[in-house]
Amino acid sequence: MTLTRDVVIIGSGAAGGTVAQALAPLVRAGLRVTLFEQGAQLDDAEFTGRELEMANALFEDGGGVLTADGAMTLAFGRAYGGSTVTYTGTSLVPDAHVFERWAIPTLTHADVTARAARYATENGVHFLRDDEINENNARFADGCRAVGLEAGRFPVNTRGCRGSGLCNLGCPNAAKQGTHRVQLPAAETAGVEVVTRAEVLRVGEREVTVRVSARPPGAKGRESTWAPGEYVVRAAAVVSCGGSMGSTALLLRSGLARALPQLGERYTCHPAHILVAEHAQPIVNDVGFPKSYFLDRPDEGFILETCMYFPFITAKNLTGFGADHQRFLDAFPRLQMILVMAHDRPVPGNRITIDTAGRPVVHYTFTPAVREALVRATRLSARIFFGAGAVRVHAPSADPPLLTRDDLPHLDTRVHARHFLTHRISVSSAHMMGGCGMGADARTSVTDAWGRAHGLPWLRVADSALFPDSSDVNPYLTVMALADRAAEALTADLGALRAGADA
């Protein structure tokens, strides 16, 4: 079936929801805007908090996508609201030095900060009250002070948080204000059409091919509003908002690499892993907001964040087998957790390609700088854990990985890059970025500073794939700001694009 629209948006996360809401005035002016989301829209009662059940419902491949060599896990959302449904809601804007490093003409820290502030207000971003900080988080702050440092407080996008601690599995209390709660409902109310269970297979000249699937028996989520089948949808403009993985893979399998030779390059992902420490007494860890504090060490190449993960993810992040592994899991009610995350830089060879089925494949090599950053992060985390009163620490870049207080004077030798062995340490990508980087021309980038694909004025990118380098912090608000810019430029250009499509 062939249909016609004025604008097609692909993806419903931080970028897609933002673009949909920003383009809503076009619908009121009589234009037709349709958003396609590959995942399903879940009803509130379907957010049960059961780990494996929700992972399969909300993440691509249950959150188990791996890099080409199997050394790192890549978790990204596939649902109405994208990854804004499954991340913790932390809402930071990068410092000015990030945009200086990016060096993109017309893209300034001031512009991004102003746009992000508007969405932060819209999504209820605020600091938690002191009485909302659970013990796992409070001990991190105490441990930082014990080693002479002061942790920063995360602003979060919640309204009416009840402290279930299930943010990464989709909030069961409708408190987290992702695009599924704010931008998408506003866009739909204004007349933007949202079609779920709709995978965009490829992009052609001013058109997309979409496959709509029926809900599998027993699966979570609503049926699509479109009948199952394959559609060709022609449009004056196509805006790709599928994230670093989704947008890059879509453009690659659409045969656009010849026109855009930098497709897939400049990939970064904030490689991260979890550290756990055991306390002598139970602490409040799995109840309450899980991520309240951070400690950014840009000169040392890493950031530490409070976290609390569920038993399966915790088990996956513990090295070894048998009794020592089981001992830490038995101590789950007494565990304090820290997420260590490296500020990686784009390097040749770290890129996104596609397999024979057109699915994204990430090629990623851990550079010496990333390894050293994660090792330094582990040493500091161990000092923070012991400063907070822990009795032992699991440090996967130590051999053996068990640290006690007696190891404190010897951390530089006990925790070392020679012990950072990929496939032995469970590393995950915290934030996938790049693949369709912004820049001056097609020789060095895929789009301009407003998301216009070089040489293809009808094609726009508006998500984290635009990042030419790491954002250093959670990219959620930066993505919304860049999507807002892309929507602004598209609104200005759409008259000419529609005329070109009709010619």
C-alpha cells in the first residue's frame, strides 16, 4: 500500500517525541505528520517490574545485543517513548568544553542549554529532597566526603516518584516523565499520527518502506493502529530519530553510504561496568530512587554514578563462578553499588556497520585510555566504598577481584590495567552516540549542524547519532535540544521541500 504524508518521523524516544511535538503546529495548519515506532505502546498496568519480563518487552533483544567481538553489551529501548522509558531520568547538560571540542559551526553551549532548559521544565526536572535519598545513595556521598571529594546531585525528571527503584524497567507508577508521558501525548492530541509496531525497513528518495507487525500472542503492549503489512509512505521530509544504532543502521541498509561516506563513523558509547561492595549490615538499596549522585572526573577520563541494579544484571557483572560469586549475591541486601563510566573518544575502527540482514553491528576496541580510565575509576570507587563503611569490594580489574580494607595502601598495584580483560569483565555501553555525526561537509560528517543530511535536503537526523564526539554526560537533554533544532530547521525548510516533492 502506498500512502502520502508531509513529514515522516522514525522513532519515538528523546528525539522522536521532541520532533513530533515541535511539528504539531504543522498539523494544525493542515499538514500530515506520522511517526513510526518499532516497539509497542504499553499500558500502565503492564509495567510489572519483573526483570526478565520487562527487559524483553522494552529492549531490543532483551537488552542483550553485543558488539561484534562479544566484549560489550549494548542495551537500547524499543517501545513507545524509546529509551526515555528505561533510563533513570537523570538530566544534565554538557559543560561548555564539550561543545568547544565538538567545534560545530552555529552549535553553541548557550543555545543547547537554553533549549534543554525548556524541556527540563516541561518534563519536571528537579532535585530530589533529602528525605528521598536512599541509603545506597547517601553512602556514596558520605564515602566521597571521606576521601575529600564532594558528589554532585543529579536532577531527575520525575513527578510523584514513589521510590520503587524500577526506573530501568519502566516506572510502574507513571512518575518518570519521558516522551511517552509528555511529548508524545501532546503531539497526538494535536493530531500527529503515531504508529507502533512499525519498523522502517529502508529509506528511499522522499519515501520510507514500513513493515507493521501484529502483536504476538501473549506479548505486552497494544496492537498497532495500522493493519499488519508492508507500506510505502511518500513524504516531503523524513526525520530519522532511531538513536545512534537505529538511525545509522537504517541509512546504511538504505544504501546511502556512497552519498554519505562517514556513515557509521565516530561512534562512542561511554563504556561502563558496575562495582559492588558489601556492608556488614543491610542497607536500603533496592527501594528509593536509584541514581541520585555522581562524581565527574573529566581530567581523569571517567565519571562515577550511584546505581542499583537487579539480581540478574548484578550477577552478570560479577566476575568468576562458584562460591565467591554466590557469596556476593547472597549479600544482595547489604550491597552498595557504583557505576563507573569512561569518557571515550572517537577513534578509527570504532564504528557501526550492518550485517546481512541489515541489523546494526558495533565494532569497538577498548583503547588504552579507556582501560586506564576505568581502572582509575575503580581505584577511586574502592576508596569511596571503604570510606562509606564497606567491608569488602568486588573489583573486576583486580586479580583476585576481592578487595579488603587491608588492600587500600596497595590499590595502584592490586587494581591495574593488566587485569582489565575483555570477555572477563562485563562491560556495557552506557550511552550510544555517533554514526551520523554533524560537521561542515560530507567528507568529514553526515549532516550539518541542524541535522540536514549532506546533499539530501529531504533527509534529517535528530538524535544521538548526530554527536561527533562523546557528550561526557547523559545525553538525554542534549538529544532533545538537538531535536528541537532539527525541527526548527525543518519547519523553515518544509515549504521548499513540499514544492520539490510535488515537482
